[in-house]
Amino acid sequence: MKSQMILAMETIIGRDQKDREIYGNRGVIIIGKNLVGEGEDAHLTTDVFLDVARPHVMTICGKRGEGKSFSLGIIAEGLQALTDDIRNRLCTIIIDTQGIFWTMKTPNEKDIMLLREWNQSPKGFQAAVYVPDGQIRAFTSAGVDYDGSFSFAPSELSEEDWLSIFELKASEPLGTLLQLVLGRLPHGYSIADMIAQVGTEEGFEDEKKTLEGMLRNAAGWGIFGSSKMPPLLVPGKLSVMDFSLTPQNVRALMLAIISRRIFSERTASRRKEELMEMEFLGEARVPMPWILVDEAHNFVPSDETTPSSEMLNKIVKEGRQPGISIVFATQRPMKLHPDVLSQCDIIISHRLTAEEDVNSLKSIMQTYMLFDIAKYINDLPKLKGVAIVLDDNSERIYKIRVKPRQSWHAGSSATALPGR
């Protein structure tokens, strides 16, 4: 009875009626409050929670400065604030393209009064921040508080990865040379091995010089080295992968490799979990990951293919069974691949003003929406952190205001004025 009374008062996004009856309000995180009324007459009412017990595909969108990265931080904080029995069955990986999430370790003292209004207090979270091995000096000189580095072996990249990162076609001479080189190398090769092999190939004299230059440039990306990849699928762990100093095409390559590993490990773990469930032996210990991707339109765009496109689309379409949740944040939803938007079961939209971005959301409007999505967005008050939520699980649309961050948010706009 108590659980039913709580559910009657609270909104749980992402949880259908069957799970509400089974789990009540366990396995949820608070993300904000309901917003009732229109425009400047709107006011806050009951708490809004997000289900994290089941895997979800989410998109958070909104124009610049409206709170997309802030909302990613809210989800990451919520996952860390769960009770140990649930938190340790999950883990969080943030793909940080702006270098703003390392500050999650620091309590948000500047908003202490606002947090008190929400019955919360400033708090830092245990986040493990990782930077590319070859960029350590740059992060250190910038005063970034990181916990370790990561790198990849060149041999971890597939032939398709190399072609994509160099923007080559398999049928052109330079692409053919690259494929020949890769085909002759033993497992565990280095960039130096690739360059040496290029020199031994017969013919392709002009292409050999070009490819050697490309490979030397690749060696300077700072992502190939000996530190390898830290463990990410660790119970309760929050990992921040800082991509902020890396060129975009290389970022996409890094995310492709990381997401492939996650998908492979969780798929294998899910098979073991199912066997254990059938034999009543307990459960496997590889946690279900939440992958939070900032500036997602650069990783899985609508108008081109990047090294990460294929793997992210695979997670979007097939990640539910192995228990992978993924959250895409973008200020340009029209540039996000349409398969991503169509497969989302939850969309959080902060204010949008560009017609083409609003139209991209119109293309996925559901039957439970009473009005044009533009009306819902336009009815939002002109306050930061307000959003509409489309929830396919409950087949409802909500207006909310996102809660304040407990940890320090480094993504706010800079100002030339002194003080606050």
C-alpha cells in the first residue's frame, strides 16, 4: 500500500505499468520536478524520476546553453547516488567532448541555497577521469584532475577503421596499399611496423609517401601507446573518458573501439546470466553500463558515416538484450541519425528554436501526443533547465524542470564580468 501511494504522487519516466507494480519506486533516480501551467505561469509540483533498472535509449536535445550537458551530469550523479545493491549492478561511462565532467569530483558550493530548496546539498562524486596517453602533458599543464590514461594498440583497429579514419575508399590506390600493408602484418603490430611495411611494398611509389605521412600523423594523435584501456565495466564505477583535445574523426574512432568492447563483454556476460537464471545459480557480475555521449551528432550523424556510426547504431538497435543503456546529447537533433531518434524510448528536449531541429522531432511524434511538438516546446517558460519529456514506456509527455547539480558543472557560459 505504501508503495502504491508513493507511485500515485511521483512520475517515473521510462517505467511501464507492469514494472511499476513489480518494483514500485526502486531502481529510479530523481532528475527534476513536474512543471504545471504554461509560459510564465508555470510552477513546480511533484518529483520526476527516471527508471535505471531497465536499459534505455535516450536523446537529450536543446539549443546551446539550455542544459544538455547539465542533464547528462544529472543522470550520472543519480546513478552514483543509488543504494549499493542497485548501483553495483550498473556502471557509467561518460564520453566527454568538452572537458567539463572532471569537475564532478568537486561539490557545487556556489548553488548551495538552490540545492537546499530541493532538499539536497553540495556533493562531489567519485569519478575516474581518463585522458589519452599521448596527451598527458597537455592535461597536466591545464590543471585537469585526471586519474589515469588510456591508449589503444593499432592492431585493435579493423581494416574498415583505418580506411574510415583516413577517409579512404577500398578501391582507390591508396586504400589498396593500406589493405595490403595490414594484410601482411602480424597481430600486435605498431605504427612503426606499419610504416616499415609500407616501405617494403612494390609499386605504389607516390601512394607510399602519402601513406607514410598519414601514419606518422596518426602516431601524433596521442591514442596509441602502452597504457592500454582501464577497466570500465566495474560495479558502481563512474568513468569519464576525456576526448576534448582529440580531433573529431579520432574521437569517433576511440568511441567505436570502446563501444565494441562494451558490447562484446556485456553480450558474453548476458549469456552467462541467462544460464545462471535457468539453473538458479545466481547472477553474473559484469554490470549493465550507461553510456552518456555528448555532442552525439558528431559520432552518429545523419548525413555521413563515421568510425563510430556502425557500432552505435548496433547498440541502439540491439543493446537492450545485453542490458546497455545509451544517452545521446545534441544541440542539433536534425543532424543525428534518424535511426537513433526513431529507436529512442525517451526523449528529453530543452528549448529548440531552429525549425529544422523541431521538425526532426516532429518526424517521431507518437500517437499519445495531443498537440504538435512545437506547441509543447513553445509553451515552456523561458527558464534554464526546463524541458519536455516524451516517454514511450508510459505513453505520456511531461513538462519538467531539471534539478540543480550537486557537483560542480564546468559547462556554464563564460562571462567577462567580475563576480556573479
